[in-house]
Amino acid sequence: MENALIKKAQKGQMDAFEKLILKYEKKIFNLAYQMFHNEQDAYDISQEVFIKVYQSINSFNFSSKFSTWLHRITVNTSIDELRKRKNKVTQSMDELLDLGESTVHKQFEDTEKTPEEAVLIKEKNNEMVALLNQLKEEHRTIVILRDIKGYSYEEISEILDCTIGTVKSRLSRARAKLKDLYLENKKDSITEFVK
């Protein structure tokens, strides 16, 4: 079914292309959101990805899954944008709180949690986002793909166009760096508290 849609889209049938986009738009948005932690940026990247897909759909040759091809385009587009912004720091006024597969606006309180628990969760999430943002792009990307999005080593290898061994070594280094950053952050917090 999907391959038939792709072939129709390659022949210029817009309705087939739209069906493909509708099938993947949430996944692409969520992946972009994991990279930027900002709803508007994720939306902009998603739009850019789908323009690139439209322009290059004829180059898709069915040697990998279509979803893998889309994710590779999304990751590359996100990394390109992050590189452009490297020295620019921005904060979103519409920032969402990530709860794994879903997100909520920060002003909505989780009714199942006490206010103290909600604050602790928010602080932990903010802390983790801050730590992730301190990683190099390649390390942040690989942690997001494996530990947050749950992709297999094989899928990540295809998305990033590298060997499985490279994926595993980058992930190991990224996790070690994330652990070091976490411990350093805790040490600094304790030192500040003692003062």
C-alpha cells in the first residue's frame, strides 16, 4: 500500500503525496521537537522536511524503508538548522513539557500528581533538556534517537548513514558525557547549597 502511494507520488499525483505526509507528519514533528524543544521550530522544520521530500521523492529508490528515509531527512535538516543557530540562544514562550510520546503545555497541571511532584518532574525535564543541549550535535542526536525515540541500532545506522559500530560508540560516548554533565551539575548544586 505505502509503496504504491510512493510510486504514485513519484509520478506527480498530489493526493498520494498528501496521504504519505498525513501518515508521517506527527512522527516527523515529534522528532523535530525532540531536536529543538520548541513547537514553532518543530513545525518549521517539519514544513521544510516535507518540501525537501516533495522535491526529492523521485530519488527514493526503495532500498530502505520510507520512514527511515524521512527520518534521515528530518535529522539532517534539524542538524543543519542547529548549526546555523549555534551562537544564537532563544527561548520559546509556547514551550511544551515532554512526557515521552505526548506533550502538554506547561500551564496545564497534571491532576494525577501533587503540585510538588509536578514541580519536581518539570525541574527534572528542564534539567535533562539543559544537559542534552550541552552535548555535541552528533551526541545529542544519537541520544534522542535511541533513548528518547527508541529506534534500534539498525534504524539509527540508516538514519545517520553510518555503521552500527559507529552508532554504538557514539551512543556510549554521549551517555558517558551526559552522565559527567549530570554529576558535575549535582556537584555544583551541592556546592552552591553549602555556601
